[in-house]
Amino acid sequence: MDKRVIEFIRTKDFKLIKEIGQGGTGKTVLLKDEIIDETFVCKKYSPYYEEHKELFFRNFVDEIKILHKIYHKNIVRVFNYYLYPEKKTGYILMEFIDGQNIKSYASENPHLINILFEQTINGFNYLEQNKILHRDIRPENILVSDGGVVKIIDFGFGKKINFEEDFDKSITLNWGFLPPDDFNSKFYDFRTEIYFVGKLFEEILIENQIEDFLHKEVLSKMIKKDFNERISGFALIERIILSGDKQEIDFTHEDKQTYKSFASSLISIFSKIEQRSSYYTDLDKIVTGLEDVFRNSILEDNIQNPNSIARCFVNGSYKYYKHVEFSLFILKDFIKLIKSVSIDKKRIILNNLWQRLDTVERFFDDKNDLPF
């Protein structure tokens, strides 16, 4: 195997437009690539305190590894990076969001509050599915483009929370209200993030005296100070949103029959689902997975391995029937349906499939607690 290093010796030049800001781990500037006529945000890793530079550089690299793989319409996109390990610094080139922070945008567009909330939940649900904690949820880190698209930014590169020294001070500086009870136990996870997203929207509603917010009930469950009383995940919030305010969307009789045939065949695969398993939420990946299954059985009347369809939907352990017949034509019709309908209809279809999967018997596998 040829293991030669491929070197690109031409340097890449950008025009500095302006400085955007300075944070604890570096500064951010706006750059323009004049060759392709595109503007980018560039963040330099350069901690305020020199002694932190080497300590957090590894974290900075790890963040790049994670964020470089992320692609979601409600999360800022990372295009490229430049690392200088010998100097313990680096740069990240990101999407430029031409807009304003979510509080300012909501103040000017209160009639769009429901759409802003739904997009924000969608973005944080994607982060939760990819096991990424934001850790710095505040208005300045949730932008809205001039086109009305929510973009979650600034994942606190190199930030490693030390509860004893940094955490309480950081939250106090960023927020004008008391943190949740989680902090009494020096604990922070996705349910904590739910609290902060909820408090942000509660603040927006109060300040702008917005009454026609459709998701008051779920918001009240997000802002419970008691960790155990708070709603458990962004995926659950999204499911409640989908089941509550999209009922006016109509499906044809043929669409309903296609869905019912697929849903019944899908459920017939499962014997039991481990109670800690979750459902996949990325529609594009689900459709891609189903298309792969279809191609692998295209010369057959039935899917050769129905478990391969189950794996497209359930993330975790489950038990399945090995001799289920799953018609190739049912899968083909469902793929055609899911690819042809609007994004709202796609999400309703997926939500209804989750409700079907909820009816499958659960079991608890204590072997999952073992390290290997």
C-alpha cells in the first residue's frame, strides 16, 4: 500500500472582514474567500490564560472530530479546520449566519415563536442523538438567519467543566435566574440542557407577552427544577410536538394503506425491545438504510433478513423473530412514499411508527450494565 504523504503546498488566503468577538478560549473573526466569493466565520483556539493552552488543546481537537461529522439544518456547519499542534493552537472555518440571536429575532417576529421552538428542539434532539452536550445555552449561541432558520452555534471548544471552580460562576454570569437542582449534585446531562432551553423560551414568552404559544404544556415540563420531574429527553419533546399540532395535515387513502402495511410488517419483526433502547430520528439515514435493504433483496419476493429493517429504526438491544416474511413490495412502496412527501408528513409518519413500536413488549437486560 502506498503510504506517501500528499502535500498541498499552496497556501489558502482569506480577506479579513471584521472581528466578531473574544471568548475565554479564543477569538472569532469574519473572513471572505474571494476565489469562490463566500464568507466564513473563523474561530481561533487561543485561551485567555496561557497556562490553559496546552491543557485544553486535546479537547479542542476532540471537538473538531465530533463537529466535523455533524450535518443538520439547525446546527452551524463546520467546513474546514487548520491545526498547529506544535503551537497548541488551531482554527475552525464555519458557516456564517447572517441574522440575529433568538431573543432579538423573536421580539421582532413574535408570530414565529412556535416555529422557532420546534426548530430549536429539532437541533438539540440531533445533538442528543449524537451524544453531544452544548454546555453553554444562551440567546447569543442560538442564532436565527434572516430567512428564519434557527442555528445552534458555539459548542465551547476546549471547555471542560470543573464544578468546584468554573461551573457556578459560568452559569451565574450567563443567566439571570437560578440554575436547576441538578447542580446541587454537581450533575449536568441532556435533561439539564432541556431545562436551559425551556427557561430561554419561558423568558422570551414573558418579555414579549406572547399568548399564542402552542407548546405551553411541554414547556412547563422542561423547566421543572427537580431533575426527576423534568421531561426526560429532546426526542420525547419532539414526539409530543409532532403528535399535538400537525393533525391538520391530510394523507391520501393510498398513502395511509402504504403506511399501515409497512407499520404492521415492521412491528411483526419484534418480539421484545430492551427498555433502554431508543429510536433513530435522522430521516435521511433511515431512508438510506431502507434503500440498502431493498437493494440487497431486489431479486427476492421477501426481504432476506428482516432484522436489517429493524436496525434502521431501533437504536439498542431487542429480540426479533427470525422467520418473519416481509414483502419486498411493501418496503418498495414505503420508500417511495417517504421520499415523495413533505418534511412535515415525513415526521408524522416517523412519529406514528414510533407509537407502533411503543406497543412492543419491553424487557430489562442487566447484562448491559457490564463493562464487557
